[in-house]
Amino acid sequence: MFNKPKGVVVTRSDELSRKTVYDLLPEFVFKDGWMPVGRLDMDSKGIILFTRDGHISESLTRPGTCTKVYELWVRGMVTEAHCRQVLDGIESQFGRLKVASIKLLGGSGPKTRIMVELNEGKNRHLRRLFGALKDPKFQTPLKVLELKRIQIGCIKLDVSSACWRFLTAKEEKSLLQCAKL
């Protein structure tokens, strides 16, 4: 488990010389061929799992296998009507975007804090989904300001930003059950 900070890319090497997750992890992770299970974009932060087993990685990232939980700060007021819309899904050029569950956690001024659960994630799924909705007062698109993945399957993020740890045997077993392996 690694807690990816914002501003870091999830790739083995970057043609633009940006900082990668491998720059923050011990050298053995790169040398021994550990690969990330899924991705988070450069502007996102949170839990990423690593494995050396491509079959496990593929199984864990297959849509509908392991749910992922995110905490978001959104510019604009997210309403109960928005919650119903994202649960039903919104058509986009990338297909139907929706969440499995959503919970309003409060807000601060013009921002709303929410928690969402996804069964599958397309590229920039949550940013595109909320960007397709309008603030009820100003009629401007909602915008995800901060996105943090806090859970994959049964594994909850419990390390500080830019830190990592090995999973316990119990966590590994639980993940393998989640992936139906």
C-alpha cells in the first residue's frame, strides 16, 4: 500500500521528467517489477496497491470486482438532486458515468465535501461526472477540487502521504477473495 501525494504520476518513467511514484518508493519496488494496481491521475491522491503478479492486478482492476471509496471536495453546492443523478448515471462521450453510493459530508462556504463509492472507474470518472452537473445557485459546472482514494475493497488507507507499507497476510487474503482468486 502506498499513499500517493498530489503532483506525482503513476508510471515507471515519465517523458516529461515529472516525479513518479517510483521516485518515492524504495528502489527494490522498481527493480523487482512491482506494478501499480490501477491508477490515480496526477491531481489525485490516496491509496494505490502494488503487486508483482499481473493476474492479481488484472483481477483487482476488472470492473465490478473491488469497490473503491473516494473523499472529494467539490467547488459548488452538491445537492440531494445531484446525488440522485450520479446514482442513476449521466451519459457522457466516455459512456455512462455513475457511482455506487454517495454521502454528503458537509461543506465550507462554496465547497461541498462528499464520499463516493465506485464499482468501476473510467479515466477521470469522478471529475467528468461532477463537471457535468451545475451549481444550483450560480449555474456554473461543479468542479472536483480535491480527490483522495481512501479505500480499495476492504483495504483502508492508513499511512501518511508519500509513505508505504506491506499488506498483512489477512489483508492479502481478503483482497484475493475480493478479486475471486
